[in-house]
Amino acid sequence: MNLAELGYGAAFTLIPKLPRSVVWPFFAAAAAHGARRYRSGNGGKGTVRLASNLRRVVGPGVSDAELADLVRRGLRSYARYYLEAFRLPGRSKAQHLTGFRLERGELLGQHVADKVGAVIALPHAGNYDAAGAWVAANGWPIVTVAERLKPESVYRRYLHFRRALGMEILPTTGGDRPAFDVLEERLRAGYVVPLLADRDLTARGVEVDFFGGRTRMPAGPALLALRTGAPLYVVSMWFDPDAAAGRLEGPIPLPAASEGALDVRVRLLTQRIADVLAEGIARNPQDWHMLQRLWIDTPTAVVNPA
């Protein structure tokens, strides 16, 4: 067993049992340490990438000092995500319902009742695990996919964690059936289908314009909506002081058959998703937890303030 397995095992086992006031100082200190390293010009790879991504969001008009402060708040938000996600299994149904707020969330309940389901495109922002737990706590069926992490034991811990919150989780690869086929089937049965949509994991995604640069986003949300006719939403996500929060944006208009072949309509719709994701991220950039390379064109240079 390696250090990653030991660390995740301890986090999933111990953190739900400890008071938040005991655990949060350690997470906050780790975030502050990362921010200090970045300010000194010695930031870690993930922190420097976060800064580069945030520079794309805020543009060249923001000073390096302002960007460094945004990175500090971003790392603190990321630490809060991990702390609150690890604590979810120890929370009651009532706490799941109060720990996340979704503006216009009643629309999901109506779609479930009408047996049409809904496709939800999510950013890596706020606390999407709390959002999934909130949907399940409302009694609405929910299914999504999970990246097959390495080592396998860490992936299985996350699988158990999310299933214990009431979500059906499908592996991106290695399942009994193709994940897309199961998602389509569940959607036609009236499920809520949330999918992370701001980063493509396959290098076969749809190329879109995003904050003035070119990146790839997964085709799944658009293709599912077009194949089933289910309503498609984008969720803007952030943290309020007392809870994770989000807002349903949409439904996003689906391109008509007259606008082209299916692949053309998938590209058009994925660009619409990208545009709405960008609007939400721009409103709360500190809560966008994107520490991986995203843009495929020339990256924006980041100068570490020293």
C-alpha cells in the first residue's frame, strides 16, 4: 500500500468522525502553504497550472499581485471542497439537503416526475459531490460516471463513497456495458444525469472556444441530450460562507436537425455548453478547481510574483 492509498484511506475513515473545527485548520494551512510558495516564485506544478488557468479567466488586466490573491483564494476553496466532500458520508439526509443550495432546482424534480430526466453539465467547481448527495436526498434517481483513478484501491474508495451517498456510478472504462448506453437508458427512465463537462479526459473531445482559447470538452452531455431529447442544463457552482451552492442555467437550446448532421449539432451544442460554463466560472473564479492543463493552443504565460 502506497502513501496515496494510506492518505485517502485515513481521510475517508477519520474525517467524517471528527468535528470540522478540528480538521479544517490542517486543510487551511496546506492551502496557505501552497499560496506562499506561489508568491515566492516556487509554486508547485498544480498551483502554477491553476494560476495559468485563472489568468485565462480574468485576463491580462489583472495584476500579478491580484492574480496571486486569487490563487490563494482558489487553493483555500479547493481545500474546502476536499474537507466537505470527505465529510459527506457522516452527514444525515437533512444535512445533505441544507448543505447544498441549487437555484431553480425544483425544475429537476419536475423532470423526474415527468419521466423525462435531465442532463446536467458541470464544471470542476464548488462541491459537485454535495450536489449529487443533494439530488439523492431529494429522492430523485441519479447516475453519473467516474474516472478510473490509479491506484485501483483509490478508485474503489471513491466509488464506494459516491454510491453510499445514493448515486449510481458507472466506470468510464471496464464496465459490464458501455457507460453511454447505460446513461441513455437511465435518462429515458427519468434519471438526473450530471456529467463533468469542462475537461476532456480522452483527447477525442469536441474542440471549442473557451475564454478566448481552444480546448476540448467531452461530447457526452450534448450527445445524450440530442439522442434522447431530454432537457440539458449547465450548473454554475460556487461556495457561499455557509453552504455549497449552484444555479441551473437553461435549458440550453438544442440545435435543430436542419442545422446539420449529428456530429455538427454535437459541436454546436458543446460550444453552447462551453459558453455558459464560462459565464459561471467568470462570476466565481476562486471556486473553479482546475489544476490540470486545459487549453491546447499556446498557454498564457504566468509570472510567479516574487
